[in-house]
Amino acid sequence: MLVLKFGGTSVGSIENMINVKNIINNGQQKVVVLSAMSGTTNALVKITDYIKNHKSDDALIVIDALRNTYNKTIKKLITNPELHKTVFVYVNDVFNTLESLVNRLYDDILYNQIVSQGELLSTFIFSHYLQQENINAVLLPALDFMRIDKSNEPDNYYIQQNLNRILKETAQADIYITQGFISRDAEGNIANLQRGGSDYTATIIGSVLKVEEVQIWTDIDGFHNNDPRFVDNTTAISNLSFDESAELAYFGAKILHPQTVMPVRALDIPVRLKNTMAPEAHGTLITNQVHGEGIKAIAAKDNITAIKIKSARMLLAHGFLKKVFEIFERYETSIDMITTSEIAVSLTIDNTTHLESIVEELERFSVVEVDNYMSIVCLVGHAIIFHPDTPNLFQILQDVTVRMISYGGSNNNISLLINTSDKNETLKKLQRYVFESHTVLV
């Protein structure tokens, strides 16, 4: 069995849904995990923002526009009269429910209830489309088996027990359709795995069912050696290790959710990244095997805040770093990069929810400087700190102001902190220095 996940763009139009149908209809049994149709989750989040700010009329306008979009889609896609009626009733019941929620008191439960509707809509529509095409497909509601615990981590035992039970109780099918992203929490309320969590759903299911392979289908043919949105002539990487892909995902490569590889790496279940628009392309295969050394890819992570913390004494006193880290731990704020000097420590964070409180506590025993609008540029590859070509990347220092460098903390990652205004040019220069000026093992 395989698990295939398709993102919002892959099911974002009638043409793309037909394309997905052709990809999955090959006679091999599989679980298909779907995201919401492209644009839907953003619209649903906008609705929650309007409800939170007591703008009911604006929320109703967005709901009505989204309803019209879906009704037009199902009119063209579901041509069987009986199936069309079933889907039409379901879709409009969803939007009637959304309208009834507009004047409710806003809280996290309401937010999750609204945002979850995107995946529920896409899977209901697509599963009925497959039935129309005489494909043996069954819809498996993710809310019946996906659950997170009180620490917001997947409850793997619960998921394994319930998914296997449901599969045994369900008529055998060639294709099982389910929702990505959404789950229930420990209290049974609708929750989610955060934005991009459909990838995570796919590998969780893959690990529970111990499948042959998990495939993540998007609109690009795998990991590229640089960000194709900002750099020309990037190339797809055919093979990556789990360690390399995890670094790239965490430091900004949008094609993969950062936690995706965690459930399957210990089981050595391959993850393959494929392009829905070019299914014949090889994509990127992620396994425990290492293919070559040296810098393989560059990624960038925006919305970084740099904090410089200078000791009130001339030299770092015993316990100074401990006190600093305890503050970040207390506010559950993760640190991305860190460097130290004789009297100061500099670090970066990407979550500024508690920044004001963190700075207030730090200032009780140190001098604090905060810089916003920063980006981390990350270079990834197996054992890159030992590779003879790696020093070429430091040519960037003559062209760009680099605020911090993380080198040696990981054998597979070198990170540079720069001003976000310099990011695009930095990515282009690194492309020339690292990939175009000489040969690098990939």
C-alpha cells in the first residue's frame, strides 16, 4: 500500500482534480490525503478574523463568495444527477453552518471548526467524483482516527488502533480518501496539525500502516537546490537523506512541512516528492541513504528576530546563559541560531508572541538589543562542514552584511543571518558561488 498526499493546488481546479484522478487510478491500493482546495483555507482564516473583530457583514460576504466558487466547481465536475444532488446538499449545508457561526463568540474551538471545513469539502467532493468515474473509492473521515495529545503531538497509539479498526470495518476499496491537516484534540474538539500539516498527516498514516512509500504531490518537481521563486535556473535534487530534508524544511523550503519525515524515518519508509503537473518527473526521493557530500541546497526563512543580550558584567558570569535559556523555555519560545562572545550572546527566534515579556525579563540582568526584519539563509548537505568546496560560500561576506553565522553545530547545515532586504540578492549570489562557479557533489 502507498500513501499519496495532494496539496491545495493539486485539487484547486477541475482540470487538476481530473489529473489527480488519473494519477491515483492505477490499480494499486492506496490512501489519498487531500488538502483544502487552493485559496479555501486563506478565505476561512479571513472569516475567523472578521468574526474575531465583530465584522459579521464582511464575514458573510466572504462566505457567499466561497459558496459560489464551490457551487460552480461541483456543477462542472459532478455531472451525475444523483451524485450532484448529494454533493450540492452537503456543500451548501457546510456554508449554511458557516453563516450560523458568524455571530458566535470567537475562541480557538470556533477557529478550528471553521478552518477544518476546507479539507472536509475537498474530500467529500473528490470522493464522489471518483464514484462518478466508477473508481472503487471510500471516504475515511480523519476526525474518526486522527488525534493529538495534550502536548499537541500526534497520539500515535490512538491513531493506530482506530485507523486499523476503521479499515477492518470498512468495505475494501482501491482508494481510501481522507483529510490532511485536521484532527481532534485530547478533549475530542476539532483541532489541527498547523498550516502545512497535510504532509504530516500523510507520514503519520504511512507509519501506522507501515506502507511501502509516502508520496507528497505538489506543483513543483521536488526539492530544488535553491528557491525557484527568487533564483533562476535552479535544479531539482533527485535524492536527499531524512536529515538533509528536515533541515531544508525547517529553514524555509516550502515544499515540505518541517515535521513530515519524523514519523517514517525510524521505519525507513521512503518519502517521494512529486509534481502533479508533471507526474513523469522523477521528483526527490528521501531515504536514510546518503547520496554524495557537499552543499546540495539553499533555503531561506523569513520573519526572524535577532536578540543580542549583553551581560551587565564585563565577563560572562557563572549561570548567565542558564538564566537566558530559562526565560525562553518559560515562554515556550524556540531559538533558531545562537552565537556567544566574551560578554554577550546573540540568538534568533521566529515566534515573537512573547517577545515583550522575554525582553523585560532579560533586561533585569543584561542589556538587550532587538533587530527585526531578518532572514536565515541555510545551506544544507551531508557533512558539508568537512567538504573542500564549502569555503567558497564565504565569498558572500564581501558582498552582503552577515550578522551571524552558525557553523559546526550540525555537520549538515550552515546558517547565515542577514537582513531580509538582502535575501533575494544573497540567494542569487550563493547560487553562483556554490553551484555555478564549480562542480559540487550532489
